[in-house]
Amino acid sequence: QAHLVESGGGLVQPGGSLRLSCAASGSIFRVNAMGWYRQAPGKDRELVATITSGPTTNYADSVKGRFTISADNAQNTVYLQMNSLKPEDTAVYYCHVRFDNGLGTWGQGTQDTVSS
């Protein structure tokens, strides 16, 4: 059974940076897509960025030019480098991994707070 472990969240001042990581393990199937989503209080979960084999990346308009998604395919690990953080980036960030069998798994979530 697939298992994801996230790390790297925390509290940062506006304009600061955070780097999230998410490592997948336990599945016999190959990872074919990874991504980050976030959910702010009172709002729906939204896509932040995804990366597929190629690699092909996709970003929400709100984070383009500030966030960078990358992956270490050998380690089944996905990263999210977040720069120039704004208070509106405050949310719980969730990692999602999709495997070749078509099934996906969510991470436990990590709280990122941008505040002075």
C-alpha cells in the first residue's frame, strides 16, 4: 500500500521561502504523476502544481513565477520550492501521487503560514 511522507512546512514572513518535499513508498507500481494541492480555511482544495514524466509541469496562475515543482524519479520524491510567499499562500499543502495502475494517494498535509 502506497504511503506518502511530507516535510518542510512552517511559518515564514511575507517575501520568504519554503521548500516542501514528499516521498512515496510502498507501491509496486511506477509513479507517473506527482503534484501539490492546498486548502485554505473555508476554501476548497485547489491545485498548486503538477509534474509528469517528460517532465511536464503545470502551475496555478496564482503561483506562476514564484513556485517551482521538481521531482527525483529514482527516489519517488517531489519537491515544491516556494519563493516570494504571500499571506494568501497560507494553507495546508497536500502532496498527491498517481501510479501506473491509475490509483492515487494523498499525503497527510503540512501547514504553511505566511505572516509577519
